Amino acid sequence: MWSSIYTVIRTPAVVSAAPLALVVLFGGYLSYRYNMILKDNRDLVVHTHEVISSVEHAFSDIKDAETGQRGFIITGDAKYLEPYERAVYISPESLGKVRRLVADRADQLDRLGDLEVALRDKLNELNATIWARRNKGFDAAREAIAQADGKATMDRIRAIVALMTSTEQGLLADRTGRVARDERNVLLIAVLAAVASMVTRIVVGFMVHRWRADHEVA
């Protein structure tokens, strides 16, 4: 029995298949490994884009709210308050999304905490001036705006948002570079695997040819 198995193993078909199988398996392993690395880095790039988009969205909402507040104070028309009311409604949700996205980043969590405080101060200021315009008139609202110093609060918000986004932009550049490198590696592995497979086929074919020639002579 064992002699039959040994004879089969020594046949040209098995001898030629073994090296080729090893090359294919090793190439497949490397390809799988680097494709997983590539996928992970692509996911990180998408994640970074989401952080930037979410931070900028929260900033856009508060800018729209301030624009609506100004329109209402000037005209007294409640339709201008729609952006403000929308910001009040969705701001906690927007900030909650940012918090989930940066949950593993202590530096960004600290900045987000500062941003939450600044946004809350801004919304409180807008609410106070809107209340003054609605209940006491234009002059009272103008005085409330002067006392609140809303520009300083908005500048603080801008500075925090700029710092958060610039941090993410730095990460994005690094992660995008990793993706480009990994794509090159995956392509290189595919080319090397193809070349190795071709070379293995040629070498094994030559060895099988020699093996058959030797046995024919014998």
C-alpha cells in the first residue's frame, strides 16, 4: 500500500503540482493579508471624512441659526426663525454623532467638550435676543445683542472647529497615503504572484521533461 502511495507521489503530475500549489497558496495568503490592510485603511479614510463632515455640519447649523436670528430681529417675521429652531432641535444629535466618531480620541473629545459649551452659550445668546425682540421690541433686542458679545462666542466656535478639522485633515493625509501605498503593494503582490507562477510552471515543466527523459533512457 505505502509503496503504491509513494509511487503516485513521485509521478510527474504530483511533482509538478506541489511547487505550483505552494506558490499559489503563498501568493493568495499575501494578497488576502494586504487586501485586509487596504480595507482597514480605506475604512479609516471614510471615518475621517465623516468626522470632518459632522463637525462642519454642526458649525453650519449654528451659522444658519445666527442668520435667522438676525433676520427675525430686523423684521420681526417669525419665518426667519426656522434655521434657529432647526439648530436647537438637531444640535444635540449632531454633536452626539461627532462624539461617537471621536470616542477613541482623547484630544478630539476635549475639543468637542469645548465646542459643546461654546455652542450652548451661542444658542442661549440667540434665544435671549429673540425673546427680547418678541416681547420687548427691536431696541431691547439690539441692547441684548450688544451686551451678549456674540462675536466673541462665534470666534471661539470657529477656532475650535478649525482646530478639530485641521487635526482630522492631518489624519486624512496620513491615511490617504497609507491607502495609496497599500494599493501599490496589492498590485505588486499580484504581479509577483503571476510571475512566480509562470516561473514555477516553466521550472517544473523542465524538471518533468528531464524526469521523463531519464526514465525513457533507463
